Amino acid sequence: MSQPEVRLILGDCREKLKEIDSDSIDLVVTSPPYADSRANTYGGISPDAYVEWFLPISAQILRVLKPSGTFILNIKEKAVNGERHTYVLELILAMRRQGWLWTEEFIWHKKNSYPGKWPNRFRDAWERLLQFNKSRKFNMYQEAVMIPMGDWAKSRLKSLSATDKMRDTSRVGSGFGKNVSNWLQRNMVYPDNVLHIATECSNKNHSAVFPEELPEWFIKLFTLENDWVLDPFMGSGTTIRVAYRMRRNAIGIEVIPDYVERVRASTETTQLILG
């Protein structure tokens, strides 16, 4: 069985994305520099200038993504002058005007986040993972991320009422309902949109490292073997290595040469394209 193809591109993604074929990528998973973050490595982007900076990048991602593909954007707003800055919300609205569908929002709960406080707030223990799509019909393999039923079912499903055996409309007027008896004889269920994953603690070679479980979960959900995964802000290459291990083809773009070399050394077969 042949190995997946890995392409590592050294350069600025604002230019290098233009070299990737249109409608060729199945999944984009990336974490760009947050506003005013990673200044020593990537220069830092002011919160007020962030949307203007990112829109040319998202326009190229929109072009290279297949109509059936998905874009997962890990991003986090910051506090400025004692209040949350709105650049993430502004970016969502701007990307919708650009042609994106804002399909879903996942929350990454950092379950090993250590305590802390400031005069007017507590430490963040979560980050956003925004899902964007080009069309309303996209590839999604929900069975691939199913989880065990859990202990709650032992008592909840032990003795069902008459209401539990029919579709019971929500009491809050949402229009949704449920039939509890549908869960009988099931061992696996679908997860919710909160991902409880510990942060990466062992990799000291990059200022902001994905835990491998994060891209792995989305690669399972939105791709099959031999599909193409792209990370235009590759960094230490977590998304690329996970995609390679899961037998997906991958493209990583990174402006720091040392990071590119480290990723090339950690995958068996790569094509290196210099900037």
C-alpha cells in the first residue's frame, strides 16, 4: 500500500495558497496567530486590523476547498482594555459576506487548564473551533466520532414512562423533541460539540501547539483515507503528522524554515517546495 502524499511549502500562506489548485482540498484545519499573539515568531496582528489581514487568506481557502469540503478555524478573542475584543465576531460576519457558510461552532475545553484570575475575569479554559463550508451539502462521517453510551443510560433507561416511548415535544417551545426509547440497545452515541481535550504540554518547539487529538477528531469527522488535508499555518506540523498517520494526503504551509525541516524529518515521504 502506497504512503500518503505530503507537500511542505515554505513561505507566506498569503502567497503560497495561490499555487494550490481550486476545489482540491477536502479539509482545512488551522490555527492562525491570534491578535497580538506570537509577535516574536509571526510579528503579531493588531485586533483592529485582524479582519482585514485574514480576509485575503480566507478568500484563497474558499477557492481551494472542494464544494464538499470543510474549513475548521481555531481562534480566540482576547481582552483589550478590560473587555472582550470583537474581532472574532467581526471576522465571522465578514467571512459570511465573503461567501462562507458559518455552519457550526465547536468549543475546545482545555481540561488541564490551570487556575488563574485577573481583576475582572478568570482564566480562559476554552477556545473556539469555527466550522465554515462552501455549500450546505458537505461530507461528514458522524459515525466515525461516536462515543460510548455512558453510565447515565443505566438508570435513565431502566424504567421508561409512556412519554419516554413516544416523541415528546420540548416543554420550552423550541420545536424539538426526543424519544428516549430510541436509545435502548445502543452502545454508542453521537458526541456533542464540546471537545474535552488536554492541551499539549510536551512539545516545547512551538509557541502554540495543537494536541494531536484535536485535528484527529476533525479529520475523522470530515475526511476519508486519501482525501486532502491542508494547514496553511502549519507551525510544528501536528495537523500534517496526524493526517499522514491517518493515511490522508496533506499540504502544510509555513513561513519559518526550521519548522518545515522538523516536519519533513518526522514524516517518511515529503515533497518540499521552497518559497
